Amino acid sequence: MKKLLKTFLPLALVLVLLFLFIQPNPYFRRAVYHFTADISDHEIFPERTVEKGVYQPWKTSSEFNAYQLSSDDILLMDSFQTTAFIVIKDTSLIFESYWDGYSEDSKSSSFSMAKSIVSLLIGIAIDEGLIESVDDPVSKYIPEFENKKYNISIRDLLVMGSGLKWNESYFNPFSVTTKAYYGKNVNKLALYAKSIKPPAQVYEYITANPQLLSIILKNVTNKPISEYASEKLWKPLGAKNDATWSLDQKNGDEKAFCCFNSNAKDFARIGQLVLNDGMWNGKRIISNSYLKEALTPATFLVDNENNPVDFYGYQWWIGSHKEVNFYYARGILGQYIVIIPEKNMVFVRLGHKRSKNKINHHREDIFHYIDLALKISNNN
């Protein structure tokens, strides 16, 4: 047996290496090499800058960091390898802590929190008259969609009810999502997704939807979404640091379904904008009417268990916990921007891991972070 292993193991290794290098698409080799996504992935992809404007510092509460993390709190942070946790109440910073060598200026990938940013940009484009309505067909803004089997609307993309065919597998190197993440033509992948189900019926969370929304934005603004995000969000919100958006290739297209890269305190500005009903320092950034729609559950859809979708709106997650309602953006490794209107509070959590358990489509760890944020809030 040992002799057989000595003979065949080197041969098997050679065959695996040969298979990797004869792959016609370099995305596959990149996927195997990196194996899984990481919050530092902005370092391995080309980026486009989302320029900051005039810095507007957060106000700091007189009770800043008065709350001392308990042993249970620290265990929670350690269990999911948290890198940043900040809490803002009444527009003032009341808690801020970092781990694993991260700081207030450390850049981290947003992953799917980027979808919520894309949704805000769609709302702004509607406010500006560049898009007439969420009920417009996608084909009105993307001519390549003219011949799809079903007529898909912008709203269908926003609520993840498009009926497009897409393999949303994050750990399969052959999946189209992996190809979108590591490949070099993300827009083409989204444009060629087949329409296989009637839209506005079934909720299915897929990468193609926000990517198509970004193509609409690019077509109506005649500029990359990074530039539009800078003009309409990042500069008006007074971000401290430039953000970046990872591209599919050098000078290519933004991976809009993920990969908006920033830090906790600047991400929190997105949450505060939503909490403020679209206002920032007395200036309207996005209409309250769009935000109200965006934060309304898409109950006209059903999930895979035939239950009404009460947990998702326009690329924003919606939930309640201990009689407290909340809205949030989330990323695959436990990136969260959470808005709790009843407490006039926003918190951001960044890190390397999240819970594997789900409660009504919400990852279990978010409820623990909400509990902690409420304890911190009540201590002020």
C-alpha cells in the first residue's frame, strides 16, 4: 500500500497541477489559489477610487466608550473574529473598538453590503429623473434585455425576484458566482443570464440582480458607478477616507454585487443617511419616498419554503428582535451596517466570520450584535 501511495500521489499532484494550468479561464486558477473570499481581497483586484470630499468628523459622546465589554461580549467578538465594532446614537459616536491589527482607517471589503449602496444609487438616479420608475422594464435601460423570455422590471432586480438563472454558490470554483468574483467580464455574465422563471413571484438571492442594476446606472449616468457614488454619496456624507470599488479587470467594471471597500466609521455614514430618512446635515441626499419603499418587505414574493418575504426590500435586509425593528446591509463574512430607528442608533460590525445558523433568513450572530449595541446604548 505504501509503495502504491508513493507511486500515485506524485502522479495525482501532477495531474491536478496540469488541470489547473490548462484551464482556458484564469479565474479558475485564481479561485483555487485564493480558495475563499477574505476581507483583504481589495488587495488582489484592480480598484477604482470613490473619492472623498470635505471631511465631516463624527461627534463624540461625552460617554464615549463608557461601556466596558464583558467576558461574554469578548467571547462573541473572538468567536467570529471581529475586526471592528462601532455604535452611533443620536448622531454621536458612543462606542468604538478594533481587533486583529485593524484601526479606524483600515480598509475592509463590504462584500454584499455593496448591494445596499447600489440600491441607494438607484433611488438617487430616480430622484434625478435619470430613471423614470422602478416599474420600468430593464430593457428600457439595457437594450440587450429586449429579447428575454420574460419582461423583468427594475423592481424585480431590487427585490431579488427576477427569475434569472444563476448558480449562487460561493465555494464552488466552477460556479458563475465564482467566475463573477474572480473573472474579467462580470457585466457580460449578468447580461447573458437566462430568464427561466416569471419575475415578481419567487425570491432568489443572486449576484446577477445588483450587477444589472449597476449596468443601468452606468448607462443612465454615462459614468462608472464609483464616480457616481463619490458624487452622490461619499462626498456629501463627508467620508474621512477615499473608498474603492474592486473591478473585474484593470480599467474594467465594478463588481457591484460586492467589493465596495472602506472602514467602519465611513460605512456608518450610509446607515446614518438611512436613519435620517435620506437627509444629511440639512441637505436631502435621497428621497424619503424611495427609502420607504426600499425598507418595505417584498411580501408579494415567496421564499423557497413558500413563505411571504418579510425579511428583504430593495437590496436591504429587514427584521425585528425583542420588539425592536431594524434594517441592515450585510456581507458574507459578517459585515453589517445596522439601523435601529427606535433607538436613533446605527452600528457597524466588520470581521472575518459569521454564524452558520439562520433565523428567518437572518444570520444568528446579528441578533447578538444587536443585543450588545442595545446594552451599549442603554449605558449612555
